[in-house]
Amino acid sequence: MCGANPAGYLESPPMKTETPSVKIVAIAADEAGQRIDNFLRTQLKGVPKSMIYRILRKGEVRVNKKRIKPEYKLEAGDEVRIPPVRVAEREEEAVSPHLQKSGGVG
């Protein structure tokens, strides 16, 4: 079976070249007093809340090199470590066939 693989098995899909890296964000005075979970929602646009709470629970997000809880309130001068978060892009064609029909339901 040497060399008998179809071409689809020989080539892997192209990978995205942009690899997200860890971000360190310094908290300014105007961001102080905000909960970390709400702050992350503004920083990680498009990321589901469930994923934000998951990375908080797992300790991937750190403030001043310490694990924190979602209810932690940020203080001016805090350094927030935000891990790289990958979100699967939704396909536009994933619409239900029932929604694509132009006729009304009777």
C-alpha cells in the first residue's frame, strides 16, 4: 500500500500563519473596579462567555502572576495575562434549509 494514499491524505489543510500569543495587559485607572470576567469579554471579542469562564477556572488567566476568580475586581496597575484563545470560525452556509426557503409555512 506504499504510495497508494489518495491525495487528500498526503496534504494537510493549510494552517493559519498567525499564531496568537499570550498578551499582558496593564490595567489603567479607568478600567479599575471592573470585574475580570467583564474585562475579558471586552478584550476577547467573539469568544463565548463559557470559554472565558473556562479559562478563568483553569487558571490560564492570571492577574499579577496569580490565579483569580471571575468576580475579582481589577485595580489600577494590575497586570493581566491573557492566554491565546482560538475560536472556531462559524461557516456562513450552516443555515438550516428550512430558513433558506422563500415560501411560507402553511
